[in-house]
Amino acid sequence: MKADIDHWTRRLAALAAESEVPGASLAFLADGHVHTCATGVLNTATGAPVRTDSLFQIGSVTKVWTATQLMLLVERGLVTLETRVADVLPGFRVADEEASARITLRHLLTHTSGIDGDLFLDTGRGDDCVERYVAACADLAQTFPAGDSHSYCNSGFVIAGRVIERLTGTVWDRALREQICEPLGLRHTWTLPEDVLRFGAAMGHVEGGAVASAWGLPRSVGPAGLICATAADVVSFARAHLTPGALLADPAALREAQVDVPNPYDGGRQWGIGWSLDTWDGHQVVSHTGDTIGQHAALWMLPGTGTAVAVLTNGGRSAEFQHRLIGELLAALHTVTVPEPVAPPARPVAVDVRPYTGVYERAGSRIHVTDHDGRLRMRSEPTGILVGLAPTRTLDLTAVDATTFVGRDEDDSMWNAVVFERRASGVSYLHHSGRATPKVG
């Protein structure tokens, strides 16, 4: 059963149907070979079938590719992780003057810059779009001082992409091809729509199974989330991270823990250089996920076993689907048990919720937390460019312990964890979806 692709094709189709996933592509590296299968449709409006050579948006998994690009430049001696961004990008600044001077490449690649980093700004399709985006970061506030904590930061990776442009003398898209795609022979990995459309391309599906109103993200946020690829290409990229010298001389350096994550239930418990890190059943797990408009990608590596798995989907209850699939696959390949996601405790936990009520806000999101008869309710509203693209969500929260709560959508089996942090300074944070959102009212 380990490499029985007919079996996994059947399981992929069955699990996708149960989780209402329109289409999915799976690739996994086992016993030195890449195995692939696919199921469903690329677009429910057209019925075009998913094939193993179909391209999906991998979203924020792109960040590992950008981190790899920058680490290739570190290995060449052009910069170090302690190089300040301002030393590579003269004039670089965010709203906080001290942060502008202090932020290093390590801060960017570990999500510890403190930059309020969900600026989804369209600066056009020109080759200067990343440069123009970084200039617009001058208005971004700090959620915390640089290096003080961890908060997932899209803007930080666009800034890293601009550093790559300055060091390579070419645009990020072209540098990506020259540094990674061409050396690894990845012929189904692209960033621009006119390239993607030469292949079968997935369309995202949103709430209710409707086809998304927009296909992709602006080119300006490319280094943070614009890659489209086949599952096989994603696994081939991961394979290079399991093989010293295939791309990086020391890819293991990227999976050394750099910072603990305040909400360890969102993904990994720690963060490395571009990678999320965790331990499952005694095995180190190195991973990244990515969401775009109705599409979701997940990449896992177990370095101790030489295994890598990529699952790409275009809608439905994707987190549920991917959790069940990776659980079955790792159990069959290595008898590894994947931990169950966080869930409400068997016995209710009594917590005074009043200190957590209020308004929390960061770029792209405003969160209202209210007390309803001793229970918290969280309403998240998209702001800025995300209005109309991301839904407003309301979650009724159940306490797990004094600072951790969980909630889920009515039709979802997966719980979302919310962790509240109160500091001696009086500053309060809500940690959800990897982001630290400060309390503003």
C-alpha cells in the first residue's frame, strides 16, 4: 500500500468528496521516487478535470522559495542574515524610525520584524511593482518592536523579494527562475498569468462552492505568494531541501528553530528560516501552507525519513481534507501518527473573559471580541483591498485554558485556535492565523 498509487488515487477522490473539495492534486516523495495523483475538476463552471500536470496556486508556500533564494545569496557571501535591510535598500523605511534602522534579513525570514504585514497592495504589472510596493511600506506600523515576538508577515517577504532584486540585478520573477526553477528543472512552476494559462490552471472556489470572483493576487505581492505549480514540482523543490548540495549547500540550516510561536495551534510550534517547525510522533516536521482566493496548498517534509508531501486544492473544507489525507499517508508510509488538532476540552473551563473583550486591529483585519453571557464571540472583518475578497467571520469561542480559546464555522469540523496575550506593559494581543493583532480599543 505504501506506494500503491491506485490506492491513493481512490483515497484522494473519496476524501475530497467527503470534504466538498472540487479538485485536488497530490504528490509525495517516498523511497526516492515521486508519486502523483489527482482528482476532481479545476473549475466547477467548466468541468475541466484536474490532471497531475495541472497548476494550482501555492500561495504562501512561495515564501519558502523566496527564503531559499535569499539563502542562496547568503551562501554566496553577498549578505548575512544579520544584514540590515536598510543597508541593501537605501531609503528603506516603515512608520517606526527605530524599526526601519534595525530590521534585518533574519527578522524578515522568521516573521519577527514586527511589521504590520498584511498589506495587499496592487502596484501594477510593471517590473517595478515590487519596488513600488516596498516604498508603500513606509506607512506600515509596528505590532511589536523588531525581534520581540512572532507575527506572520506577508509584507516582510515582499521586502525580502526586493532585497533579492537588488542583489541579483533582476526582477524577483526572473531571479526565481534563474536561482531555483532552471537548476531544478521545474517546468511547471510559474508566477504570471500569461505563463500559467499555457497549462491547465485551477480556479478557486469560495463559500458555498461558488467560483471565486477573482483568479489571483497582484504581481506586487509575488515574493509572498504568487507561485503556481504542480504538486510534483513542489515536491521536487522540497526534495532539494532534503539533499545537501542539490540547491543549497546546507538546507538543514533553514530548519533550525529561530523563534517560538505564541499560538502553537495554528501550525508549527516554532519557526525556522522560511519554514514552520513541529514534531509529530517523534519526527521533526517541516512545513508551510498557503491560501489565496479559494485555493489552499500544503507542503510537509519529514527530514528523518526523506519524505515530502504536497497537497493542492481549489476550495471546500480544505484544512479538514488535508489533515485526514496526511494522517492516512504518513501512517501508511512510516506508521507516524499525526496529532489531532486542538479542540474544546471534555469538561468546560471557567475563565473570566472580560479582560479579552475589545477591538483588535492590524493591516487588512479588524477583530471585535465581545462577551456573550460569559463566552467570547469574535468577529473578523477584512479591511482595505481584502474587502470583497475575504469573508467576514464570526466565531463563538470556547475556553481551552486561561488564555486559549477555540471556535469553528458551522459547517467545519476543524477548530480555530485563538490565544490572548497580556503583557506587563499593558499591551494586549490576540494571536490567530499566525498573526499578532494588538488591542486598540
